[in-house]
Amino acid sequence: MWLINTTTLGLEYFAVPERARRYAVLSHTWGNEELTFAEFRSLTGTNSDSLKDTRGYQKIRKTCELARQSNIPYVWVDTCCIDKSSSAELTEAINSMYNYYRRSDICYAYIDDWMPDQDWCDLVALGEEVPTPTPRKSSGNHSTGKPGRPHCPLRWFTRGWTLQELIAPSRVQFYDASWLSRGFKNDDDIMPHLSRITGITPRVLENGGEMSLKSVCLGQRMSWAAHRETSRVEDTAYCLMGIFQVNMPLLYGEGNRAFLRFQHEIIKNMTDLSIFAWEPGEATAFSGIFASHPHQFARLGTCELSRSQFSQGSEIAITNKGVRI
């Protein structure tokens, strides 16, 4: 696990992530000027001045500043703390990412399109004003998009990867475009707004631990991602692995099969029948027993459900003839 020293702004490697010293993490949406692992390591070279002028570097610098003020010696930033040229390191990082966020001292959620004159009530109101777009048929090569009304149009609330970044850390502090603090996710006056925007129950937002997630049925967990998007279609599955306690190899290029394989991995360890409680939608002519995208679980987000309602005593297994229940 690579971490950035908040004093030197240099990368340091920890062979055993569980033994890494105290660190903060940055949750954000990617832009056009993000620094890669190689670029960040080359900051002492001839091109360092141009790289330091980028918005990506400024986010890293500000994150280190915030952590340093709280006496936190390290930070982890997904853009530059993963060597994506190594498929092995990328696979390990994505499979471990939920735990990276869960073990952090604090997560700084920087929402770069949150204007200083907007408060939490405004964010809820903005979501209610967004019209419902028409669902479109999924493709093997492209992300299917969000067929239902998003709860909030700010990008951070519509991206797939930021879902686990909200749930996993015990402490999340929100910052707007001007880096003004907008409070913590556990604040009593923020929690109701945050739950309404995301559809996630306050119990899960408050605790974020494995036991809190296990108390929520699989279908409802899927509904949290119903209105979220990823740039690559495979990431629709990969960004949810931690929330479902699933580990699997990354196969970029497999398209929508990633989400199918993800559901196969889920039922290997759980007997919760709500994984089949999805709706195909008008754009789907034919389908199997598994969903093709989290948006097909959207209606479960409005129901009061518990995992015990869908518990199956006997095993669920995938055979060469289909699913055996």
C-alpha cells in the first residue's frame, strides 16, 4: 500500500496495509488533470512545476494540509497511490479498497461542483427537480447510465466508486468547491439529508461496519447504486465488491459479464433471495435470472426490508443447467 507523507509529500510503501500508520483518504470525482502514480513520483524532475499547477496536484496538496492539521502523518489518494501499470497491484488495490477506506482515520469528501451558496437542503431540493430520463438498453461495451431520477445532480453523489467511500469510513467530512467544510456524515443535522439524497439508511451511514451491512438485504444494497454511473462498464461491478464482501479477479474488456460474474460470487457465500428481486424494465426484451445492472433494483430502495425476510435456509448453487435453489 502506497501512502503520501503529509510533510514531505513523498510516496512511502507499506508491505502490510494493516500495519500502515494513521492515514486519511480523499474521496473525489476524477477530472482531466489527475496525477498518476508515475507522474507523482516524478515531481522532483524537470516537469515538476507544470504538474504542480494542475488541479489534481492541488487536491493532493490540500488533502495533505488537512491531514497535517489533524496530526495525521499520511494520506491515501486513489489517483496516485496505485501503480495502475501493474495489473497485480491494481487488482489487489481494488479488492482491498473498501478496507483502505474503512481503516482510515478520516475521509475527506471533496465535492468540486458544490457551490458555496448551496446548503444541504438545497442539495435535496436540486435532486427533486431533476426529471426522470428514459431507461436505455444496456450494451456490452458501454455503461448503461442511470435510468431513474438521481437523488442529487452533484457528480460525487452519482458516481459508482464514491458509494463505498461514503459507507466504509467511520468519519467522513464534506468539503465544497471552495474547500469549506460542510460537516460530517454522522452529524445529527446532516444525516437525514444524506440518507434522503443517497437512499442509504442512517444505521448503515452511522456505523458503516460489516455487521451493519449484513443486516441489509442484498437487493436493497444494490438499490444504493441504482442511480450511479461508472466510466467503464466493468466498474459497475468492481466498485461494489467491498459493500458485498466479495473478492474476484478484474477482467477489463469483459463488459457486462463483470456484473453477472459479480452476482455469481455473491450467491456463493449468501443465501439471500432478494438478489433475484429485480425488475427488467421496458428496455429489456429477454433476460435470465440475474440482473444486468443495479438500476433494476431501484424500487427496493423505497421499501422497508430486512435480510431475514429473504433468508433461504438451503443452499443456492450455480450448475451447468442454471441456478439451483
